[in-house]
Amino acid sequence: MIGIRVDANSIIATGHIMRCITIARAIVRNGGSVTFFIADEESALLLRKNAGELSDTNVVILNSVWDDMESELPVLIEQIQLRGIDMLLVDSYKVTYDYFKAISRVCRTAYIDDLHEGIFPVDILINYSGYHDMFDYTSDYANMRGHGETTTRLLLGLMYAPLREQFALDVGSHGTDVGGHGIKDILLACGGGDTLGMILPMMEVIADRGLVGSVADDSSVSKDEVEACKSGLIWHVVVGDYVENKEEIRAFASLHKGFVIHESVQDMASLMRSCDLAVVAAGTMLTECAAIRLPAVFYQVADNQKYGVQYWSGPDRMIYAGDAIIDKSGVIASVIREVTSLMNDQNRLVNIQDKLGSITDGHGAEKIAEALLDRN
């Protein structure tokens, strides 16, 4: 039995729990069973909403404080022993050395580590980022031990990115050839919670600059933007579960031609394949875009994305529009410039698309599941 300890709420949004659901599905496909351990009912609601065929999977609510994980140890360890958990996967930035040390006395452990802010006594360490080689994991974990004093196994690199199965079905391909018809449909997504409130002001500027319809007689509108609007762009706006101003976004879209609102998206891969370009916040969605060769303009919305920004803004990858934590309006202006520039530079767009196909094979969740189920 594999246990997964993860949370989702209005502060940390949905990224952690969504990737864990993907891994859980892979575990089940490989003949294993899963029990989720979560802090509170808020996490349980999102888990039930997105688990789909995993809806019958055991879910244990610890009634704990999500950002004080050591305090939950007595209840968690009791539940691990009661339910026969032999491997616990943990996905949280609030873990500590002592937290893992206590759990490793009763079962094997695995940790998804995005930031390398500590070295932990675990059986499996996962960093599926493109920037993992910025850290010396091999040396750091050479003498680290997990349950039964086994040496920590390292799963590193984008080959382990736990993308949803829909992204692995036709990995490396793209629904449309942007070199053939240019940019028509653009995906706009700002994460499960849109924590910095980027969606609505982005839509307002897009409409104001004429990138969804006819351009007003305004000398501030550039020549590139005038040409861009003639293409009749359609912006596919993804509104996540924790976005607070959904009604305002819907209302704005209803008054402006060229915005299509998507909520509770279950098949993100198909939506991405229908688009020619993405404008997204940094995070797992960039890896998903790469898997289907969808070029993206992206921006930073959290401090923990700093390493990912360095990787994804590298040559022939994605296009970085700035740090929205520091300058929201500057990021939005940069997005508009980059989108209009790409619309007038097909060679650059095609070059990005061609390079993205080799970044990941889309089967990372299966590789993680196999490692978690491996008792050797």
C-alpha cells in the first residue's frame, strides 16, 4: 500500500495535489493501491473533485495544520501502521528532517523536492525539474539513509515529470503547425489560484490593445499590434478552482469578443493542442507545454519558481516575460510585446516548437510509480 501525504488550499493552490493524483493513477495502473493523507476538509474537496476514477481511493483527513507538519506525526504514524502503508510519498514544502526521521522508523519514504532547501533521510528523492543539476544531489545524499538504513535513490530530471496520461498519448506532437497558419488561438492560464490576480488585468490590457478585435484609433497602439489584431485572435482563458474573482472574469469575457472561458478543465492536453501559443505562469504547465511542443510566454508568480525560470528561459525554450511579484503591469506589457512579436516572426516560433519535443517523454508518472512499488 502506497500512502501520499499532500495538501491543496487557497494559499498553496492545486499544483501539489494534481501531480500526486497523476502519480496515484500510475500506481493503480501498475497494480498498487493508494491512500491519501491530507490535513483538512479543504484539501479533501479538491481531491474528490479531481480524482475521477480514484474517487474510491482511501482518503484520511488528519485534522492537522498543513504548514506545521511535525505536529501531525502521532496521528499520521498511527494511521500508517493501521493501514499497512509500506511507502509514503510526501509532497510539501513544510517538511523537516525530524518529520522524515520519525516516519522512516515505520515505513519507507519518498519526497518530491523542487527547491533543495534541505537534505532528508528518505528512501527516494525526486526532483523532476530541468534545473536539478544546479544542485549536487549525488554528494548530498551519498551518506543519507531511509527506512532500514537503505541508501537514498535519486530520481532526477524531466524524464520523471509526472505529467497527466493525456500528455503521454502523443508526446512530441502538436495539433497544429504554427508555421503553416500562424497564431490564431492562445491559451491564457495563471495557475489553480491565480494568487497574484493576473487573469483579469491581463484580459483588460489584451482588449485595450486590440488583440481580440478591431483596434481603436489610438496612436499608442503599435504597428505590430495593429497587424496582430487583424488575425482575430481567440484567447482561451483557464480559470482554476481557487480563482476568487471568477464572476468578474466571466462578466468581462461576455462583453468582449475573442475570450473563451474554460473552467474545471479535465482534458488540458486537448485544449493545449488546439492552441498555437500559451501565456502561462511558471510551473508544471511549462513541462506540459513542452511535451506537446506548444511554445509559451511565461512569467514568475512565486519565489519558489526562481530555478525553473532560469531553466525555461534558456536558449530555444520558452520566453520569459518577467516577475509578476515585483511588477505586474510590467509583466503584462512584456506579454503583449512578446505575443505580437511572435505573430510577426514565424521562424522564431517554429524554432521554439522544434526544440521542445526532446525535453520530456511524458511518462514520468509511470517511472515514479514503478520506483515507489519496487521493494528491492
